[in-house]
Amino acid sequence: MMSEPSRSPLKDKPLRLPGQSLMEERARLFEDRIETWLLLGLLFAVVAGLEWWRYFRPSPPLPWLFTLAALATLGVGFWRFWRLRPHLRQLKQGLEGEQAVGQFLERLREMGYQVLHDIPAEGFNIDHVCIGPAGVFTIETKTWSKPVRGDARVRWDGERLTVNGAVPERDPVAQAQGQARWLARLIEDSAGRKVSVQPVIVFPGWFVESSPGGQQPVWVMEPKGLPTFLRNEPRRLRDEDAKLCAFHLSRYVRSRQREH
């Protein structure tokens, strides 16, 4: 989004996830105990195949051919890795942002909210969903890099969103509204409840000029401001309706997981 030098908006790394040590140990075991041997086995299988070919069809060694093939393969590999580095950094930053926001949203459970993360939809996903007394909310996390120096400000007046004075190439407002409409249809179809879903966009680490609440079509804020605005909102869902919506959304997520 920015060509100038930038930095991550997150001051601290997100807290560890439940079972993260086991996930890391599982990945480490695969890499240390299995992956290397599988790659070596594949290499020797290729060499063995070539040797068997030479055994049945005697031919002189071809070192230059294999050297050129090795150099070409390594060159393509390094080139692809170099091109992917910016995208990999973006993915890492986005992942850390979603984890940090998700861990912060878990505190809303004390206020009577059900919190679900990473909801798969039709060609997209919803980062977080909160269901509770004030209604149903979709949370879209934008962990965008901040400039190293100067202003780092998001402005939202209810109609136009700018980041450091510039309009983003991809409109996060339209994205958030589309997510909210999709979730409202899903809840109505599965739970038989017609609910209004409020889209929320959070920018971790950014200074956000906005006035969420009231008649704003989309709330735009720093994630730490969400609990305050939820407390000031009127009750829109009874506890039993909130539990029903959360149950059907959870069941939908589990069914999608079984499909994949």
C-alpha cells in the first residue's frame, strides 16, 4: 500500500495461542525427523533411476547437463523466494494482527459476548464475529504497515475512509459491509432469526479519527476502543437469541471444516 519505508503497527507480539507449543513441536518433529529424510529419499530415488537407466543403456556421464539443471533449479527457487518475501512478510504481519486482535476480543466474553474467529465464507473469510447484548458484529482486522516517520492516521467520516490522507486501493468499507450482509443472511437461513449485523473495521496500532456508534454504517476504530462503544450501545439481543445465533454459526463453521 505504501512505497515509503514502513514498520509494523504492532508494538508487541500477540500472546501465545492454546496448544501453540504442541503445534510448534509437531512442525519441528516433521521438519527435523521426517522432511529431511523424505527429501533425501527422493533425491536418491532420482539418482537410482538414472543409474538403472545407465545400467540398461550404457552411456557416458553427463556432468554438465546435471550441473546446468541444478543451477537452473536453484536459480528459479531463489528467484521465487525473493519475489515472495514481501508477501510472506505481509502474511506474517497480518497473522500477528489477527491473533493480537482475537486475543483482545476474548475479553468481551466477560461482557456476555460469544466470540468466534476466522469464519470461512463464500470466497472470503471473516476475521472475527462477536455476538452479545448489543447485537452481532463482524470484525475486519487491517494490520497495515505504518510509516517509519510522520503521521499514521486513519480518518473515517461515515462516508469516506482515508489512510494518511490517501484512499486505499481496496475499499475496506465495502468489504466489511459485504461480510455483514453475508453473515445476516446465514443467520437468518440457519437460525431463523432476522438480525442486523454491524460491520466493524479495526486498525491495530493506528490513530483512528472516527465517531463509531449511532447511525454509522461501519464502525472504524483502534481495537481497544471497541469495549467502550459496546457498553454504550443499547441491548438488541436477548441472551437466548445470542446463544442461538452463536450455536448455528459454530455449527456452520464445523460443517465447513468437515468438508475440507
